[in-house]
Amino acid sequence: MNISIDLAYKSLFKHGEELCGDMVQMVSSEDFKLLILTDGMGSGVRANIFATMTSKILATLIGKGLPIDEAVETLARTLPRSSVNGVAYCTFSVLQVFYSGEAYIVEYDNPQCVCVRNHALLPLPFTERSVCGKVIRECRFRVQVGDAFLFMSDGAIYCSGDDIMNMAWDRNAVAQYTLRVENQTKSASRLACMVDDVCNDLYLGIPRDDTTIAVARIHEEKRVNILTGPPMNREKDEEIVNDFMQSEGVKIVSGGTTSELAARVLKQEIHTDFSTLDGDIPPMSKIAGIDCVTEGVVTLRHVIRLLEIYASGEFDSQFFEELDRNNGASRIATFLIDDCTKVCFFVGTAENMDAENLHLYFDLTEREGLVKRIIDILKKLDKDVNIYYY
């Protein structure tokens, strides 16, 4: 079963606090991905310490090969409760998804997760058991391509702008909203951002509790191919274009010279679409058989800016609005964020030092550096990257 596991989260800090009392850990291995959401008791530094400690213990134990249920039992035995009100010092939700399709969820005192499958809410086969006096909820099942899982801290329910809890915005309301918007999104990050924004709106922009939305989405493997730069040897022109075209997946050509090369080898015309001119981002073009044709250096600079924002986790609804703009940078960034698990770069390494083409030399040199920066960011985003030089 070839699947891709997309994980993301967004958090709101309780108003007036500099640290979040919720913590999310995302762990990748050769066999599985792990999503851990912990919610420390209270708020601020104290809650942050409890949440951080709990998430790191779980991630470390599971990362060292301890079966996840044993790790949970170890944590449950050591996790204290308040002597005053009996409330747990930290609650948690854990999702483990294997690339084989097997999955395990365990939750302790957090709101029950939401699962959407085939655009319908899917009741998961949870069972409960007691571990050292603590009741945990767990289930094992198989994921399917298209599944979306949403986990939340308790700040995500009963959101209100006053002292009276908004009983209409309970866990079921969160589930219904997730169901309504799930098919409007592709990435885990966009879905997490949309639900988080609703919580913030219900709080009237002043969160009364730390609020975290963590999302996992199951995709089929998707490939994006990017051709940029002419080859060192002109005799390789047909080879680089043919290799690029024969590769499965989305096809992007970046650079004016590269576009002319591709059109010549493919015996197609280039048509500039001036409606895609957007500020200082040059317009895109069209070549039959190519999904996206853009200018090179200026466009790639903007692609890097968007990818860096996304990789930092500082994305918000305005970021996704920019991602939806009809320009070359947004189009490339969208492909790389929403529509790929594997990226293949076909990079020409020509250097032309003729005086009349000196601008081309500097363009190619800078583009090489930009491509390397994009590759570094994609690796941080856990994308599989292959590079072929010509």
C-alpha cells in the first residue's frame, strides 16, 4: 500500500500567555509516522512544561522501539493527577500510522478525534481500558487513501467570547464543520488552519484557553517534476526534455530559456498568459503537455518565500489566500505543498560566458542556488527529493 501521511497543526495561545500549554510532536520513521498532541493542566509555563514532558516521553519511548501501547502504559503509570481536584496534569492523543496502512489511536482525557472517510464521518472502533486507574480510549484499524483525522485539545470546544461556555460548539459541532470543509482542502495544514480560525473567531480573537488542532491526512503518492536550466552540452537538450516528459506526475518548467528549449524539443508553441501577471511576479506561459510554465529567478524567489513561511509553521488563512493566487509562484508552491510527496528536479548546468549572454550566466548561477534552497526546504517538509543534473 503506497501512501503518504501528511501531518500538521495550528495552535492558539491563551490570551495573555507567552507559551502554549499544548504541545505537538510529529515523528517520522521508515515504517510509520507518529502524531502526538498533549495538553498540560492550566496554562502558561506550568502547562507548557507538563505538555512538553509528556510529548517527549511518548516520542522517545516509541522512537526507541517500545510498542506504543507499552509506552502509553508506562506514561499512564507515571502521569500524576492533581491532589486538589483529581484532574490529570496532562492529557494526550496519539496517532501512529504505518506505511502498510495499519493505524493505532490512543487518547487520554482529550476530546475524541474526528475521522472523515469518503466525505462522511467515520465512527472509529474505540474500546476503553484502565491503566493504573486511568481510563484510556484506543482503537486499531486500517487507513484508506483520502482519510482525514482531526485531533483537538479541550480549548477547541465550547469556544466563547464571554464567561458562558458556547454549548453549541461542542465536539460534534467541530466534527460537522470538519466534514463540511474537508473536501475544500488537500493538505493537513490548510484543514488545521480552517478549524483553528473558526475557534479563534468564536473566541472573538481573545482565546480563553490554549487551543490546538492537529490533522493527519492520508494521500496516495504524488510526484512533481521540475525542469529548469539548459544542459551543459547542447547535445543533451533532447535527453533532458525527454527524461522530464517521460517521468510520471505533474510537470513544471521554470525559466524563459528552459521554456524555449522545451518548446523547441517538443515542437510546440509558447503562449504567454498576461492575465497571470501579478505585481512583480512575471506572467506564466502555456506549452501543450506541460502543467505549469513560469519565468525563472524572480518566480523562484517568491516560491522560496512561500515555502519558508509554510515550513516555519507560521501560516494562516492569509497565507493560503496567497497560495490560491493565479501566478507562477503560487502555482508552483501549491503543487509542492498540496500535490506531491516526491519531487524530481531535472537541472541543466549550462554556463555561458559570452559577453552578449552574460546576463544569462548570472541568471543560471542564481537559479542553481535557488533550486538548492528549495530542495533543502522540501527535505525539511519530509518530501522525497531526487535531482538529475545534465
